[in-house]
Amino acid sequence: MSIERARLTRSAALASITMAVFLVTLKTWATWKTGSTAMLGSLADSGLDLIASLATLVGVWIAAMPADSEHRFGHGKAEALAAIVQVMLISVSAFGIAVRAIGQLMSGSETTAAAEGIGVSVIAILATLALVAWQRHVISRTGSVAIKTDNIHYQSDLLLNLAVIAALVVDQYLGFSEADPLFGLGIAAWLAWGAFNAASEAVDHLMDKEWPEERREEFLAVLARHPELRGVHDLRTRTSGAIDFVQFHAAMDGSKPLREVHQIMDELEARIEAEFPGVEVLIHPDPEGLVNEVGDAAEELLPELKDQA
């Protein structure tokens, strides 16, 4: 599965790079022909998408590397770092577009050659739709946070290109000359908001945020069904790239010999693997009633679930 995941994520990253090169070339010509701030904004976004897609390729490439002596938990966080690079580039793009739009509003410059700009935007929309469809397929198979962030880029590109078309139509054919810079400001605001939202998942990975409460409850429900498990405390979960990690203290009958306890832990790990494939598990068995932790880590998590099970 890890080999297949690496192949899919790399293919998605390479597809993004190819698409970005195509769109940058197309929009450079269209910006020169139209002088449109909205088109310039779309060009700037595609240019930064190219850099971001290169960062994504590096990120997924590194993330696919197996664990080694210096990275015992693997390299999964490389994807989150690549996503952060993308977010920074989106923010720079948004700022630059906003500055250009404000300048155009103040100077009153006009756009030209609307038909060419509209045609380029339509081509860009069709090409981007194909890329987004492939990225979504890869995300559904891999859960890659770097590809998810790249996908957000290109979803926003669809709206960007629609905004460019609207700006050129209103400016050139309806006579409202302020439409282009106003749409440019709207695009800048949209990109800034997208950057803020895209950062959250990457930061969660880098900060080892706990699993969502619903998933934690599902995990505890699996533990509660094991008849030998007397309790669970100090449950810790996190996600790094495509790999989930979980560790906890398991309360056992203190009279059982170590060999039997070890066998029970193996059985418990097998149950977890069946319900949560690929999760990395670290279990610390404790004699029932022995809790050395304090605070939230000492809280017993299974009583109610045991009753339900």
C-alpha cells in the first residue's frame, strides 16, 4: 500500500506541475493582451501554484521514504511542511494582487482584448477540472495532506478563472471600468481566506493534534470489546502524513504472567489493525489499579464503554 500511495501522490504532484506550466504560459500571453488585473491575479496564482506544486512533489517524495535510524516515526510530516510552503505562497499572491488592484482603481487604467482573455479563462477552467478530478481520486486513495492543499489551490483557480471572465465581460461589454480591479480585490480576499483555511490541517499535523473526538471514541469502542482489558488511560493519538500513531496504558489483571500479558497485547493489536488498518500502536500494560500519571492522563476512559460492550 505504501508503494501504491507513493506512486499516486507523485503522479498527482507531477500532473500539478505540468498543469501549472501550461497555465502560466497561457495566462502570460492573455495578461499581455488584456492588461487585466484580474487576469494578472490569475497568472500570479498559477505562477505560485507552479512553485507550490514543486514543493508538493518534494514533500510527497520525502514523505514516502521509509523510517530510518534518524527518523524512527517516518517522514510523513514532510507533506505538512510542503503544505505550509504552499500556504505562504498563496498569501504572497493575495497581497500582490490586492496592491495591483488598488493601484488600478486609483489610476483608472482600462483593460483590452476581452475576447482573448475570456477564451484563455475557458481553456484554463477545462484543464483545471481534469486536474482536480485526478487529485480527488488520489486524495480518496491516500489522504495526502499535501495533495489536499494543492487541490484547494486548483479549486480556487476555477473560481479565479470564472471571476476573470466576469470582470472582463462587465468591464468591456457593460462599460463598468472599475469591475476588473474590484474583481481583483475579491480574488485577493478569496486567496487569503483559502490560505488561512488550508493552513489549519497542516499545522494540526505539525503540532501532533489529537484525532477528532468521534474517531477517538471509535478507537476506544474497539478496546472496550476486549474481555481481558480492565481499563485504559493516557491515550495519545496523532497523524503524520498518511500514518496514524496511537499509544495508551492498558490496565490488566496484575496476577497474570508476563508471557500471557504479552499475548493479550498481541491480540489487542490485531483487533486494532483490523479496525484501523496501518495504525502504529504502542501499548504500555499496567497492573489494574496502578496509575502513575496525573491530570487528564490519569483519567480512566473505558468504564462506560465497557458497560455498553
